[in-house]
Amino acid sequence: MYFDSFPKVEYSNVINGEKKVVTNILRRIATRQAVKSNLTLFSKYTIGGNESPENLAFDLYGDAELHWVILLTNDIYDRYHQWPMNNNQFLTYMSDRYTDANAIHHYEINQSSGNTTIKIDIGPDNTGHGSATAITNFEYEEEKQNNLRQIKLMQESFVGQFVSEYRSLHKRVS
């Protein structure tokens, strides 16, 4: 559904000269910032441990093919690195990446002025910062995943209009 409105281009294989019509996936239309920041169109959502964009689109919009609306409105272009891993993927990733998930990844201190709840990564050494908090590899990677879990979902009542306008824009630029 998402790629249906993309223009088609002729592609020539350099090796054997064979020609083929393919979808031009490099042609993209971005969601306007004014739309993405309109709080009445969206609600905040935390992605569950095993939720995929397709599951979420089906549950919310009744159509798994509308997963691209969720991805596009959250500026997610690489679902393998910008969408949170499920629990099994995360544990596999941790065992592949680190020999010791509980080893210290870095130290953090609280920002000393302004918003003092903001944490500052001071690196792998806490010299000169006796009150620094040690962050393990596991905690570091888990925080990255938790940040990816925070998205916004377009209200169901606006999705039809969004899809129509998206297709219309694609027709204009094709």
C-alpha cells in the first residue's frame, strides 16, 4: 500500500543489459512539521515489548497495511534500528555485543545548572566525579530501547484524510 503511489522507473542491469520496471523508493514525501507537532492529531504511546508496526496499525486502525503511517509520522525510516527490539531480540543483541552486560559502560552526573534532572555522560572514567553514577552496558542499551518505545500515534479519525493527502502529493511529484 505504501509503495503503490511511488513512481516507477526503468532500471537497466549493467551486466546483462536486461531492463526492468521498478519502484523508485528514493522518492519520499515527508510529513510537515506542523502536522507532526499538532497535539490534537496524535496521542503519546509506549510500544510494548513485542509490538510490531503492523500489529499496532491493525489494532489501532484495523489495517496492518497502514503501518507506514505510524513509521512515517514518527520519522522511522529504518525499522530494524529505529524500532525497539522485542525481548528475545534484545537479549540476543546483548549477548552478541557484550561479554559482560553488567560491566560499566560509562558514568553519569546530574547537570549542575538549569534542569538538574538531565544526566551528562562523562565517559568511562569517573575521576574527579566521586558522586558519578555507574551505568552498566545493560542499563545503557535498555535506556536506548526505552527511548525508541516513545512514539506518537495519529488519531484514527484523521488517518483516512492523511492517506488521501499523501497519495495526492505523490501524484503531483511523479
